[in-house]
Amino acid sequence: MNSFPKIFFDLVEIISRFPGIGKRSAERIAFFILRMKPDEVKQLTAKIEEVYQYIKPCRICNNFSTQEVCSICSNSSRDKSIVCIVEEPKDILAIEKTSQYRGVYYVLLGSISPLEGITEEELNLRKLLNRLERKEIKEIIIATDPDNEGEITAQFLIEKISPYKVKIYRIAIGVPLGTQIEYIDSATLGKALIEKKAVLDF
């Protein structure tokens, strides 16, 4: 019989659902929470509720924001005719750290994954296609992860965007195969953006 209360293991199970968190790491986090002071626990739970309530996808690019339009889309110094397509908002953080990109973004909020049953129909492309139809975009940079899912997604995007006759680029091969964008160091990612490879050039 287990010597710990069931509610403790319920907490461990919930924490273990987080990306990159296994059972042992979840147990360590759960024990850490138990050692927190009451006011620290209140701060943590209040901040989780606040973030969940106020941070929503930008209506233009799907980046997370507390405003209807995110700080990048509303920045007049950014080139709105150049759009970098990424899988998740966390990829924007990685690219922004390079200081090598002054366009805007479009977040897919996922990637095509046949093994997980995620198809192209589930990618939120309508807002991007609307902008292409209005001829607001001149250049697309595809910065999906250089793994199987990212490459499948990139090929789908190329097929979907090519009829609009805009320049399409893929981030350079210098990015290690199988790596997620968020884990690539800023120097390598910055170079990959500068040396991006043309896929379609009109």
C-alpha cells in the first residue's frame, strides 16, 4: 500500500502531462510545491489563472498576447510584407533573440503529424490566406522545425502558398535535423535566417 495520499499522486500525474516532464521530474516538482509557503502557492495559482484568462492568440498572427493585436503586429517598424511562419509562439521568442529578423510572424499552433492524427485541415491558415489574397504579403519564410513533422508541414505550406506567387524561403540547412526551433542557439538560428534558401521566387 502506498504511504502517500492519493491527491499527491493526482498532482504528480497532472504535472507529468507537461512537455518534457517525466514521472520523476513531476514528483520532484510536486514535493517542491509541498514545501512552498502558503503565500507562494497563492501567487502561483493566481498567476496561472491570470495567464489563462488574459493571454489569447493575436487576431492577426496567432501569437500569444494580452491585447487583441500582439506587440509585433502592431509595431509600425516591422515589415508587414514579410511573414515568417512558425509552429508555436515559443518559436517567435527564439527567432527574436537573434535580432536578425524585422518582418512579422504567423503561428500555425501545431504541425502536421500523421502519427498523432493531426492533418493539414487542423492547421489554422485562413487568416494567412486572406492576407495573401489581399496581396499584403510579398515574402514568406517557412521556419517550421527541421524534423519529420516540420518538413511535412513545410511541403504542405509550399503547395498551399505557391499559387499566390510570392517569394517563399525555407530556413537554411545549418539548423540541425530533428531539432526544435526553440532549442537552437541564437547564433545558429540567426545565420539560418540570413542564409535562408529560396523555394519559390517570382
